[in-house]
Amino acid sequence: MIEILIQSMLIGYSGAVMPGSLLTYTLDQSIKSGVKAGLMVSIGHSLLELLLVTLIFFGLGQALSSTPAQILIGVLGGIVLIYLGASMIKESFTGKINIDLSMAPTTKNSNMIMGGALISAANPYFTVWWAAVGLGLIMNAYNAFGFVGVILFYLGHITADFSWYLFISWLVSKTRAFISLKFYKVLIILLGLCLLGFGAGFLWNSGQLLLQYLP
């Protein structure tokens, strides 16, 4: 059983450490809310993964990886990321952010949990990975140890997610005191631009898939 747990953790780390929209969102929230951002974002992310594991296990993996599903997820996800990125940039220019956490508006835990789930769901590659690669891993775990194997696989995977994003938010919270307000605003703008780029990329890829799908 330990093999499944370790394998799942290693695979989880390989995905978690890659730059992407969820990491960008975690960095932004960590600057604003400190180390708790990593925990809240990870909870939202892991709840979505629990839903996907359940759906895939009960045979919906093929539907989730279909071209229409990829197009729909890509379009909706692109819109969400562009909105979030634009909001971050707007806040930087309008002075609604503050490097002093005692003065800055705090983000509700529930909002960060929802954000973690939405940012993850907004990425069509996330769903496709689970429907394609995740399906095989889930079935291997089930064939080896039944439902216990699936549970171990899920626990190993989210352990990687929680530990990585908690580390990132802890690191940001420890170095935040050395960041000037000007640098802070520039950083938020850059992170917002990253989300805009991810969103535009998702929309572009969805458009390409749509052109290929249409007769």
C-alpha cells in the first residue's frame, strides 16, 4: 500500500510545482492573507479533485475528456481567469491593496476555498489530466487494494498539493515584510498579467478545438 501512497505523492508534486494559474493565485492570496492562503486554496483544490476522482471512478472520465467538454471548460475557465487577472491589475492601479496586513482588506477563508476550486476547474488541462492519466492511476490503485487503494491514492495526491502550497504561502509570508509597496504593486500587476495570459491561452485553445470539431 505504501507504494501507491508514495507514487501518488510524487505524481502530485510533479504537477503542483509547475507554474500555472493556481500557483499564481496562491502567490497573490499569500501576499494579501499570509500563510493561511495556502491552506484555504489547497482545500478548495482538493475538494474539486475529490469530486473528479469520484466521477471518474464511476465512469464519467470519458465524458470529461471529450472535445465538447474541453471547449466548454476552456471558454468558461478563460473568462474566469481574465476577470481575476483584470481585477488584480485594477486593484493595483486604484490603490485598493496595501502591504500592511493590519490595514489591508482581508479575504474570507470561504472565498479562497472557492477560488482554489474555481481556478482549478478553470484549467481544461487539469480535467483532461484526471480523465486520462488519473483514470489509469485510480484503476491501478483499485485493482491492487480496492477502495482502500483509491483512498490512499487520493490522500497521497492531496498531501503533495497541501505541502507544496503551504510551503509557498509560508515563504511569501516570511519575505513579505521586506517588500516595498511599490514592488508589491508591480508584483500584483505581473501576477494579474499572468492570469490574463493563461485565460487568453485557454480561450485560444478552445477556439482551435472548436474549429477542428466543427464539420
